[in-house]
Amino acid sequence: EAGVGKTALLDYLVERAQGCRVARAVGVECEMELPFAGLHLLCAQMLEHLDRLPRPQRDALAIAFGLATGNPPDRFLVGLAVLSLMADVAEEQPLLCVVDDAQWLDRVSAQTLAFVARRLLAERVALVFAVRESSNDLQSVGLQELVVRGLRDEDARALLESAIPGRLDERVQDRIVAETRGNPLALLELPRGLTAVELAGGFGRPDAQPLASQIEQSFLRRIGSLSSATQRLLLAAA
């Protein structure tokens, strides 16, 4: 779920990928309707190897990425081209491809990367996706999955104590841990901006509002406490 720590785990993985070439991409919701957008973000870092691909694959990928003109490329050839491109890069150095927020990849990119992942055999290539919600294009093709759940109660309490200065009543602490279900972002964000009285009363019924909505409301409270000039700056940046 949102805030459970997927990006932190990907960062941990990348930091320890010694001796590997790393290619990273992040799905962006506003690009979901742009075919090949996510694939381009990931593969643009390897295009120095494009000329070494077989001609049909090279042409298909070049057209998909707007590097050449022609009829819409055959998606099977595009998939083979990405597989060949990654395999060629990995001949020099093992390749780790990391895609965060993969639920926001455009459909063609998600299907192409799933196509590649299923055909990795002896290549020194690893593909790792972080997905917030169910993504049929990635989760229906038999890839290995690791479900990331909330922190254990003991760890959640330790994180909560680090986020709240001063003493926190043990019963209130237990209630917050239970209502956030150990979600790290929720544990850090929800108590911020709440008064001592609000903390003393807990947050309310666990089923009153989805956790993601509660986190968004926490961000809104923090933004609302800023000056009007700062709020305008944030709006312009957004």
C-alpha cells in the first residue's frame, strides 16, 4: 500500500548492487496514456548499445522512441529489442533495472517489460518492480512477488516514538499502531500537526477513512499551516 516503504527498499537494493550497472525509472500517472513512455525512461540510459541490435529490432525500437520515422512498430519486435538491448549491456556488467510506481506505467511499457522478464534465462539481468496496487500487466505473468506489509508492533512503536516529541500515553500509542497497521509513512505523518488533546483521543474508528486518504489529509493540514505566499509557491511548483 502507499507509504509502506517500497521506495526505501528499492534504494536499499540499489545501494547494495555493487558491481552492477543500475537503470532506474519511475512510473508517472500523467504519462500513463503515452505509449512507450516508461520504457523510454528506463532504456534511454542504454541507447549507446542500440546500433548493436539486429536490424529489425533496432528499427522497431528506434521508431518506438521517436529516433526514426516509419510505420508503428511491431510490439513483439520492440519486446525482443529491449531484451536484446539489456542482454548486450549485461555482457559488459551485470544489469539491475529498477522500476518504482510500476502501477503508473503506460500499458505498452508494462506489457513489454513483463514480456522481457519472462524471457530472462542466462542473461545477467535483474528486473525489479515496485507496485502500489494490483497491476494486471505485471502481476498476471507469474513473476516472483514479495508482498511488503506494515512494521511489526514493536518496530512501529519505536518509529512512532521517534516522530512524536515528549511522552505518549501507552494506550494511545497502541491505538495509533493498530489504526495505521504499521504503515511507516502513516506512523510518521499522521501524528504531525495534531494537538496533545487530539493525540490523547486517538484518530477515530480504523474503518472511518482509508489509510491513504488519512495520509493525504495529514499533508493538507501541514500545507494549511504555511503562509499564503508559501502555499502559492507550492501550488506553482505542483
